[in-house]
Amino acid sequence: MPSESSAAAHIQDLGAYVTASPSSFHAVHEAARRLDQAGFTALDELQAWDAAAGAGKFYVVRDGAIIAWVTPETAGPSTGFNILGAHTDSPSFKLKPKPTTGKFGWLQAGVEVYGGPLLNSWLDRELQLAGRLVMRDGTQHLTATGPLLRFPQLAIHLDRAVNEGLVLDKQQHMNPVYGLGDPAGEDLLGLLADRVPGADVDAALIGGYDVVIADTQAPAVFGAKGEFFASGRLDNLSATHAGLTALIAHAAAPQPSGAPIAVLAAFDHEEIGSASRSGASGPILEDVLVRISDGLGASASQRRQAFAASFCVSADAGHAVHPNYAERHDPANRPALNGGPLLKINANQRYATDATGAALWARLCADAGIPYQEFVSNNVMPCGSTIGPLTATRLGIRTVDVGVPLLSMHSARELCGVEDPYRLAKVTERFYRTAV
């Protein structure tokens, strides 16, 4: 069992990571900063990876995705990869073209729904815009505004039936306000350019942007015994952070003989299907694994051996049983907060877990001294999916789906137990060191 101090330190660091990561691009930037601090070497996809031809610790960034790995001294052409897969994006709203809108003296931002957010959870919150600005010459800048916007809810006096059923039209009602004035004389992109830290950015030279809305309320520990943790973007920065901290700890420890190549793969665009160059349906993971194998002198046959010896733990948030909606859950499998990370199972392979993966997960948790819980959906509830089946299908790598149990998944502010993220990190650290 984790010590209270270890779990408390981990949850505070998770809060710091989430705060630094209001967009997928910020999440990758913060991960890279931490990897740099831990002595990892950044690689450029446009260059030869001569430095990675052998033992070491490396990472590569592609847009809103990052892949980092540790190659042990004993690695050879057919050494397998132990991969922790996660994602950096969360359901939200994305800034549209011609984003400066408004009427009746209000300034509003034109946004498009990204993924499947719980719309009502975003009402009456102080929100920010965050993401990347790409200039016409190709240079990129991260920007984050801090508290700027709000989706104001209609007063109950003007909708007396609202508590009998709130209906939000995504086009009509989900237009946040950010100021007062005439939109013809305002420029939201100019405001974003002004909020780029440490750079003088000319808004007229912005060629494109990927900017989302994020909550600004600080993460918090609360509950009768301090057992709860509330934050934005726990789906799925809880797993990205667990993989990151585990990989850094693994890199700092002596590598056991016969250790696999430990990999963190944090993809973008999972919430909208993963079909992008930085998503799990794209080529990024295979591109990196092939280049690592090439650096180790692998033939095509040896690379296939390496893939056959590999395993992917697909880590994404899952559902804890909700006390007010128990009928929505499976009657026999009811995961609780602080009961341990989830082993996620679905007969129709919406999760990639099979008996082999379940057995590996049971062994890893036992070796790490960590409890785990099984999750399966109620038969009448549609089951979501993860990067797990995509990775297994694309690469033929054995995969198991796991994750931290949450309440309020896809809310602007989600809820987990303070112990579960730490436990996921400790099992991941064990996984990184285990030849499977």
C-alpha cells in the first residue's frame, strides 16, 4: 500500500502538471521540460537519430503528442518495448475561424465543441483560452490567457422549468462572453498574441491556431479525510502524468539485466477518434519504434520479433460507481475511489484487455503491492473506447486497458481519489522494468 506522504506528494505534483497543461501542446511542453530536467535528450524527427543508437534516454515531440523512452545497456535488435499509452487532450471547445463575435454590447468567442464534454459543467466558470499560435513563417508560440471567458447560464427567473430539464443548444447557447464592446473593433487573436510569454507576437502574422478552452480553477484535495481530488483534465492527464513520473523514476534507477525498452506514448486527439498524425490511429508510435529498432541494428525480421515481445498498457480514465446512479453500473463490478487502478474489460473489444493482459496486470499489481479493480459496463450502457484497441490493431502489440477511476468524467472538473494516480504510477514503474 502506498504511504500517505507518497500519495499526497504525487497528487500535488499531478495538480501542478494539470495547471501547467491547459492544452495538449502545453501538456507536451511541460512533459518535455521535466524530461530535460531529468537528463533526457530531445530528438528531431527531421534529423538522423545517431545519438539514439544504443543505451540512453530520449524523447520526441510531434505537435500535441510526445513519445519518450529509456533504452537499457543490454538492449539488442530484438528487445521488446514496454509501452504506457495515454493521451494529452480532453473534451472541451476549440476556437473557430473568425473567432471574435458578439452582440448587444457583449464580446463573445466563436467556439466549436471538441469531443464529448458535459456541456452544463462548463457553465458559470472562469475559463481561459490556451493552445498554440503558428505564424506564417512556421514558428510556433504557446499562449494561455488566464481567466477570460464564461458561459453565463440563464437566470431561473427567465426559465422556470430549468430544473426539470436543462437543454443546451451547442450553437446557440455555447458562446462564451469575454468582454464588453463592439466586435467590429476587437480582435481576439490580438489578445492571444499579447498573452504569449516572453515574445513580441504580431497578430497580423498568425497563419493558424489550435486553441481550446480550459478551466482556471486550481486543483484541490478535499473530503472528510482529504480523500478526494478534483481537477480539470484528469481524463487523461492523470495517466500521462503517471507514465511521465514512472519513466523518469525508472531512468534514474539501475536497469535490470534483460530489461525491455521503456516507452511513454502520450497521443493527441483521442477524444475525437485519434485519426491524426499525432493520434494513436496515426503513424507516430510505429515511426518512433522503427527508428529505435534501426538504431539498434535490427533487421525487418528482428523488428517483428521485438514487436512480438512487446506489451502496451493503455492507461485512460474509467468510471467509479456513482452512488446516485448505481443502476447505470454493472451490479457485480462496482469500482470505488481509492480502491486501486482499474482493469478495463469489454467483450466487444472496446477495450483491448484479454486473459493474457489481465494476468500480466494482476502480476504487476501484486509485485508492486498495489490493489486493482475490474471494470465492465452495464449491458445496456454503451462502452467508450481508448487507444488500446487502436495500438493493438495497428502494430500487433499485446495490449491491456487500465486507468484511474473517476466520477464526473468529461466534466470541466473531474473527481478521483488521492491514492489511485500514485498507485497507477507505481505499477507503471514496475511494468517498465518487467520483461513480459
